Amino acid sequence: MGMLYVVPTPVGNMEDITLRALRVLREADVILAEDTRTTGVLLKHYDIHGRLLSHHKYNEHGTSGAVVERLKAGQTVALVSDAGTPGISDPGFFLVREAIAAGQEVQCLPGATAFVPALVSSGLPDDRFCFEGFLPQKKGRQTRLTALAHEERTIVCYESPHRLVKTLQQMVEVMGPTRRACVAREISKVHEECVRGTLEELSAHFTATPPRGEIVLIVEGMNAKAAKEKEKEININQKDITT
């Protein structure tokens, strides 16, 4: 029986990779890469000469079957994305599910991911949080934001630089201007930045200073008192409807 290793790769600094991950990449029969050019840079940096195959969101439904056959034949397969842990807002989930369904072994190595350091450095509560990945761009976006406005846990989202200001402005509308938040930008890279403040302050800041690079948005959850008042308001409204 083969083994599918899910291997986290650096989100910025090339040193943010484990010794075990490097060993697995060296020993794998094949390395599945979201972008072979990006992964090729990493492999060259560490003098790794594994066989690279393309595996991304546009072809994973077509290639996963062949990968499972490799696993059945006893091969070791390493799955990587361009940065961070595969399957976290990146390709990976479908292949992992298919491998498990076929009775093959799957191991996910611990390692780099963008949202954990962003969450911890935000200064917002991190004992309980919800990870939203990328919010819907169009259909269902407003509904999702409205639902998150009542979330008591800290909210973690990924966002692109050209949509960040729009997202912050929409959050001001549905969550209020004083909700605390943090924009973590370019985690583990040369221009890493953590900007903290209220949603309104962050909206003003990034309107004046357009952001660049990879972004993690951390938003304070609704406090318990406000949540109870909102629940009470909803119950009263529902009672009025039924009477």
C-alpha cells in the first residue's frame, strides 16, 4: 500500500518548512503541485529533484483517479499547494477524500498556514474561532456577511487586496463601525504587516493606502451581551408575527 502525504510549504520565508517535509519531498515517487513552476523554485532551493506533476482545482477531478492507482501500486505521493497547507482554501480535499474512499493511507504533516499566525498576532480572542476561507464574491455574499454579524467567535477570512476595502465597508454596514479587526498582510514575507483597529478605521486606512499581497482578515465576534440582546429582539419579532 502506498502513502499520500499532504505537505505544507512556506507561505513566505523559505525557512518555514519542516525537516520532515523536506525528507518526504525527497523520498516521494511523485510530487503533485498546484503550480509546478512555483513548487520548482522551492525544490531547487533545497536541491530536491523529485518528479513533478500538475494537480490543481481545474484538473483534480480528472487526475485524482490516476493518483489513487499510484497509491494502490505502492507509490509514495506528496501533495503540495503553492503555499501553506493543501486543502485549506487550496486544492487537496477532493484527492484526500478519494484516497480514503479507496482504502489508502493519508497523512497530513503539520506546518505552515497563513491564518494561524495572523489570528494569534491579531490580539483578538483565539481560544474559539471560525474559519471562513474566502467569502462568496457575489451570490450569497450578503447573506453570509449578515450571518457572520451574529457570530460570537472570532472570524477568520482570506481576502484579495482588490476586494479588501469593499469587504471592510460591507462589514461596517452589517457589523457596525466599532467592531475590532485586524488585517494581516504578507505573512512571513519581507513586507509583513499587521494593521489593527476598528472596521471603520481599517476601511479608512486601506482606502487611503491600497493594500498589496496575500491578506488574512480577522474580525472580533459579537460579544455575549450583544448576542443575547439580538436573540431577545429576534424572539420578540417572531412573537409579534405569530400573534
